[in-house]
Amino acid sequence: MSCRSYPGGMAMTRIVLFDLDGTLLPVETEFFLTHYMDALAGYFEGVMTYEAFRKALLGATLETINNLDPGARNFEAFAESFSRLSGLPWDDVWPIIDRYYAERYPKLRVHVPENPAARAVVEKCVEKGWRLVLATQPLFPDTATRERMRWCNIDSLPWELVTTLDNMHFCKPHPAYYREIVDTLGLDPTKCVMVGNDMQEDMVAKKVGMKTFLVEDFLIDRGEDLEPDCRGRLVDVPEALDKLIPP
């Protein structure tokens, strides 16, 4: 583990933000998303071709990520984009997607290995007095996000905010995503540490004043080095947090 150390000060409220996929949930993102898309496409059989579905889904996802309209939640941005790209009314689309999340999505768990360390690490942070935010990419509805939280046994922990398609207006890697978390909970970003496995999506939290820890277990790095304050394995996080923001 490699960390920068920072001087302590007065007792303060400290907040740790955890990414989910590839950080607490041990999953190779591209591998999982392939299974996710193929399974969802099956529910649209007879409604649209696989290629048309794939084009609409990927296009709507990219447009949602890049949407910076503070007046539109991610769910609304995705719905508008998917309907426009697919040519289907959203009132016809959403019942299909909703049924998929209820029936098929939980079965994707077979593609994700167990990770007992996830709950143990987060519990240690709670014991040290850290408040919790699950700062996962908000491209999935609440039901799907809660399902993945169950896969690594962190769903019952005291999360103050879980970012989802339903409650956020911005996505990673935009700094606006992290500012929205800060504003929603009334946080001081200098008392926050973002923990994630994606160099560009998670370490960008530095741009709003947060400290950062890069988890290297399932590292994603597209080339732009955002100089994390600390880097190492997930199990190193509880010890590292006290170096980044001393109690």
C-alpha cells in the first residue's frame, strides 16, 4: 500500500465513499456487462432486433453519462434517449425492463465471485466512525443496485446515500456527480475520501476537493493519471483512511 499522510486536526465528521462494481463487488466490468446486455436483449425479442436493441441501449447509456442538465434525473435522460433511439414509447419499454430486473437480473449473481472482505472492510470503517456513501455509477435503477449490494453482503450497512439512476442528475467521470453528493448530504469535500478501482471515474473526485484511494484489485486505467492520494488493495482501506484524514 502506498499513501500520502496528512496532519491531524480537530475531531471531525469523516465520510468514505465506496464505488461498488470492481471495488466492493469483485467483477470484471466488461465481462459482467456482456452478460447483462445479452440477458436484457432476450426480453426484447420480438420487439426489436438484437442489433437495434444494442445500439439503442449503448447510445442511451452514453448520452446519459454525458448529460449535464441539472433539471433531468438520469432516469429521465435515459428514458428520453432510449425512446428516441429505439423508436419505442417509454411506456412500452419500461415494463419490459422492470420485468427483467425482477425475474432475470438476480440470476446474474452466478457470474460474480464471493467477496467476504467487502463487508469486513466497510464494517471496520463504521467502527472507526466513518459515515458511508455508496458512490456507484448511477446507471442502474435502485432495485438493480440493491441487488448487487446483496451479492457482496453490504446491503444492510448504514449507507446514508446510494447513488442510482433514480436519484442522481449526473454520472462519473464528471466532477458534477461528486458535487451533487456533497450538496445532497451537506458535506465538506475535504473530509471525504473516494475509494474506487477506476483511475478516471473515481479519482476525479479530487477535482471537488476529496481525498482518493485507488483500489488495484480490479484496476481500470485508461491512461490519464489523476494521482490518487493512496493506492493498494481493498483490505488496506481502513488503515489508509486514517492517514488520509486523521481522526
